[in-house]
Amino acid sequence: MQQRPTRVRHLVLWLTVAAYMITYMDRVVISSAAPKIREEFGFSLETMGLILGAFRWGYAFFQIPGGWLGDRFGPRRALTLIVIWWSAFTSLTAVMTGSVTMAMCRFLFGVGEAGAFPIATRSLSRWMLPSERGWAQGVTHAGSRLGAAFTPPIVAWMILAYGWRMPFLVFGCMGIGWALLWFYWYRDTPEEHRQVNAAERELIQSSLGGPRPARAGNVPWKLILGSRMTWTLGLMYLCYGWTLAIYLDWLPTYLKEFRGYDLKKMGLYASLPLLAGVVGDLLGGWITDWWAERSGNLKLARQGVGAAGFAIAALGIVPATMTGNAEMCVVYTCLAVFGLELTVGVSWAIPLDIGGDFAGSVSAVMNTFGNIGGAISTVALGFLVKSFGWNVPFYTAAVFCVAGAILYLGIDASRHVIRTEAGAISK
């Protein structure tokens, strides 16, 4: 009787989903607590923007070192180290006493989180079948948005009961607990994991073209950075990062100060668009894999879903901004974030498609662009609102979404930047 494959790779996926949830829970805590922090310290909107932006600059600058860390030393050790690092700075945010120290703490928090998605992508590259990549990336990013969606009401409750510092302490401890579990259970390759049976090892190896070493070796940065595909992918993700940062960093403040919601309603309504984003993450990843499998056209399957998602986002942002009804603003914002998140599973599947064993480094470059966009967007919003009001930042985001849709049409996921198994390279 033929042995049935175990499903350890799916347990690896769900443990990675938990990590994604924690990353977004930790970064959304401060946006939910921002109104109370500003109230206690007297920070202006521009100062709060600089504090929020400090995380994104640290996050952007250390994407490539973070991706290199995972490719060079393996996801087991690398992810354990960075999760403990950023969790410590999550908790330390609670004891900061001024704008400068808080900005420094958030910058170092960003340095730690920078490697999370590239290393997590690398952690799946040796485990997930090619036919599962879009779905896997959709599920992991759905987990991150689900964590972000749950966080505002939880933080609002904690603030009302214990003050704004308590959420930072609680969420920091949660991350450290995950890191210990990851180091104990995860292994860099299926061959190293005792719970994987021979049938699952064979299934994974045959789909990936044979077993892979635990570490990828020297990263071919010249090939990665010399590829036009890498730059197109990065610019597309800059458009995504610019838009997402507005909703992650500023939506609670926008709903409270411009749309007039109190703290309790703000926590609820700030979570609804992120819940819509969870649906977009799952649906986008599933559709692109289904389309690719049915049509055999990976290029069109990735392009079609990605471009359509950006278009839907733009169509949601404009009426959300124009309407004078606060509830309809939330409804249209749900549509905008749903469309934006349709693109995510596709975007993170592409580094696996084109990067092979160096998917962590390719995704790090992509995410660097995304977070440079997010960093500029977060800081710029405070100054734009002061000079032009709240509408201009959202109209600008709609323009970036249109640009993202156009850029997606220039990405060909079927062309490998690096083809390590055959020694052939294409650009």
C-alpha cells in the first residue's frame, strides 16, 4: 500500500501565518494608540507622522540585510533572532518619554521587523509546492491583515482599562513566545524535519526539481539588481506600500478626528477595512493559482489579478474620500482595501516564481521599495493634511493605485531572474 504524504508543510504554513499576524499586530498598536499618545505628550500631527515614519524608514533600510540573513543562515535561526529583537522594542515603546526616544525606539523596531516577510518567504520556498505558492502567500498576508483588524478594538479596550502602555507590553511578550516555538519546531528543509515522511519529501522534492541545501550560499546581487523585472516589481510595490501605509498608520486618526467617531467606534470601524483586506488576500492568492493551473499561463494569471486589484482599490478610494457620510466612507474604504489586498498574494508569489533559492533576497528588494513608499507616505500625510486637508492624501493614493495597475502589466512571472538548478539566467 502506497504511503500517504504527511502535511507538515501545511503546519509550517500556519506557523508562518501566526508570525505574519504578530508583525501587523505589533505595528498597528501604535496607530491605534496614537490619539492617546498625542494627548499625553502634546505631539502635533506632523510630529506623530515622524514617529510613525521612523518605523517605516528602519523597516525599508533593512529589508535587504534581512533577506540576506535568511538566505545566508537559514530561516530557523534568522527568524528567531529578529522576532525576539522587534518584540523587545515593541515592549520598550511603552517606557519612552518623548518624541526623539520614541522615534528611535520605533526605528529599531522597524530594523527588526524588516527581515520578517523576506525571511518568511524564504522559509516557505523549500516547503511549498509551486501550485500552492499564490495560495500560501495569500493566506500568510491574510493572517497579517487579520491581526491588524483585530488589534484596534483590542487596543482600544486595553487603553480604556489600563492605559496606552499596556498593549505594547502584552504584544511584545506574545512575539517572544512565538520565536521560542519556531526555533523548537521549524526546520529549514523537509529533509531535516523528523515529522516529514518519505512520501511528503518525495512530493516536495519532485515538484521543486530535487532536494535543496539548507543554505542558499552567496546571493547574486548583480543579477538580481541588474534585472529589469526586479525594478518593475519594486516600483509596483512602492505604489502598494504608499497606499497601505495610509490605512495602517492613519485610518484610526482619520476616523476619530475627521469623521468624528469616538474611541470605541473608531476601534471597530478601523478594523472593518482590514477584515475586507483579509478576504482580498485569500481570494487573490486562490484566483491566481487557479488561473495559472487552468490556463497554463503563469504570466497572465499573475498580471490579471494584480492589475485588477489595483484598479478596484482606486475605484474605492475616490468615493470614500468624496462622500460626506461617515458610514459610507467606511463601506467604500472596505472596497478600496479589499482591492489593494487582492494584489498581495500575487506580489509575494512572484519572488518565489522568479527568484528560486534566492526568493528571500528578491522579495527583500521588492519590499524595500514598498516600505520606502510607505515611509514617505506616512510622513508626508501629516504635512499634506495641515496644508490641504484630509482629502489630498487619499486622492494621491488613488493615483498610485492606477500606476500600480499599469506597472503590473510589465511583470512576467514566468521568466526567472535566477535559475540556479540549470545554471541559466534570464532577465
